[in-house]
Amino acid sequence: MSLVKYEILNKVAEVQSFTKAAELLGLTQSAVSHAISSLEKEFGFNLIHRNRNGVTLTEDGQEMLIEMRKVLTAQEHLEQAASNILGVNKGTVRIGLISTISTHWMPNIIPIMEALYPGIRIELREGDYFEIEQWLLNGEVDCGFLNRTSSKQFDFIPLKRDPLLCIVSNESPLYDNTTIDLLEIENLPFIMPSYKGTNDVMANFEKYGIRPNIRFELFDEKAIVAMVEHNLGISIMPQMAVSMLPQNVKALPLLQESFRTIGLSTKQKLSPASKKFVEVLQKWLASVEQ
């Protein structure tokens, strides 16, 4: 019974609503409320704050949820191990991913997973490197796509070296170049990709001692391209993020070796279902890179 209560608290924390949690779990709102109240009675302290805008976890609730997720993960691994012994692949793989992975890789991977392992459910959660790290630490996802420099505290499976490219408009003095020397960038207005976690572009500048003339810092990749398109600056982005550019914008390779390493990170030992996902992912990548 406690496992069911843990699952209910986990879902309430995720969606910050009793009503939404009840709908997603196929329960009544009163059942969800009763489960939370029962847990609070068992532990002897409040787990959530109730207010007009929804519900949030207390500090004690956040601490307890981390431990509950460990129990839920262990239960999931146990069930998957039993399924594998019986020759049946079942389970859930919760994946944290950046936008370029959700755009370029997952639409190809999910149909393969569904065809080979219909009993394995894939759950996707999109964020930046920092958010994915936090989800891994808190047990909210089983694995997550990170760059190498962000994943020192996790097990890391390298998957792809993604070149960093300089994007310029046809009005830029660099437009006719075949390659871009980072030194040429220092005095030009620069649109810096901005997100939490290790910034691949900034790390590259620091590596070569470059101080860019940052005009704007933007998170959204489409917004960065739009700024470059209107000649408000140049930028540097991973190759996977610039597959479709406006006619007056092009991506040029950098003279200095510049890339990000995309890989799959885990905090814990991979579950049987997660191992199947990794196998499918690696085989698909090998086939498209041949």
C-alpha cells in the first residue's frame, strides 16, 4: 500500500495539483487527498503546502520524496528483472532530453522501441542540461542526455561529437569565409546561447582565451537564428541545432576544434528496460552514421 501512496505523492509533486494527479493516475481526487494525508499522519509532519495556486512540497516533503523515488525505482527494477527472466520485456524508461535530441533522434527511436519492445513505455521530459542533472539527482528520470562537461557526477555513455558552427547572415563581413577563426569573432556583436548548466559555447571561448562581444543572451534556438537573420549579431550553435536555416543565413565551421559531446547519463545502474533503450539508441546511431 505504501508504494501506491509514494506513487501518488510523486505524481502530485510532478504536476502540482491533486486534480491533475488524480486524472493521470485514474483515481478520485478524494483518494489522492486521503493518500497524502495518510502519509503525513504516518510520518508525523506535513509533506505539501496547499494554496490557491496548487500544491508544492515542503522541505521535508522534498527530502522524503527523494527517498520514495529510490524505493519506486528499486520496485521498477525488480519487476523488470522478473519480466526478463520470463522472457517478457516490460517497464518504463523515463528520459530527460534537450530539444535537439527530442527533434532529431527520438522521433526515430520511439517507433523502433515500440516495434521491438511494446511492453516498454517511454516517458520524455525536455529541459536544459542543469534541469536534466537535477532530475537525475532527484530520481525523476532514469537517464538523461547531457554534454560531457556537465556529467562528471554521473555514469556517461558518449554517443556523438556534435561540431559547433558559426552562423552568420549574408550582411556579415564573415559571410564569404570558408571557415571562421574565433579571433575574428571578438569584435563583432555576438548572440550568446544562454541556458543553465555547462555552456558549450562559453566553455569553447574560455578554452581558446576568447572574449566575445556579447550583445544578447537568449535561450531559444529559433530566437537566436532570427536575431542572426536580421543581422543583429552572429552566433555559435551545435550542428544538430542548425539543420534548417533561413536562406540568408549559413553555418560555417570554426578553425579551432570545437564540438560538444552528447551522451546518455545515469546516476544509478541501468534498469533492464533502460538497457534495451540504450541498445536501440546505439544501433540506430551506428546505422545513420555509416
